[in-house]
Amino acid sequence: MATDYDAPRKSEDDSESIEALKERVPDKLSGSSGDEDSDNPSSFDLPGADLSDLELDVVVLPAQQDEFTCMSCFLVKHRSQLDHEDASGPICKECAA
């Protein structure tokens, strides 16, 4: 089926004003919607909330054979990021620059 690209895409009576469209779409930024968010069913914590009673389980892996800890930025990096080793220890390429 061929498409006529020169034909008008909308007639004047089909177009709606921006204000009319805004009225039909619920405001996502205002927290006034009555239904709860399906992605986050529990309420979210505000910054500064007391989380002292919360326990977190975190698995910490030791540095692997192909990794080192930069003595300048203290990040664990891959051996391909090693620039040099000085008296303090290994230095990554980012810190050596």
C-alpha cells in the first residue's frame, strides 16, 4: 500500500490544545495520586531518616588475582589499569596522570 506523504496528517478539528491534553493526563510529579506505585509498593524514606535499626547483608569479595588497590585513590582496579608501583604501593593510570 502506498503512502501519500503530501496529504495532510491531521485535520483542524482533530487537533487539541496543550491545556486539554494536560487535563486528561494525570500529573506524575505531584504526589497526589491515590493509587500506590506498583514499582515501589512501600513508602520511600526521606533523606535524613533514621535507619539505625536496619540491617544490611553485604557480601565483600577479596581482591582477585588480576586486581590491585591503588594507594592514591584506594579503589580496586584491574591490572590493566596499573601505571607504576612506588614506595607506597601500586598507582593506577588515572592517579598517575
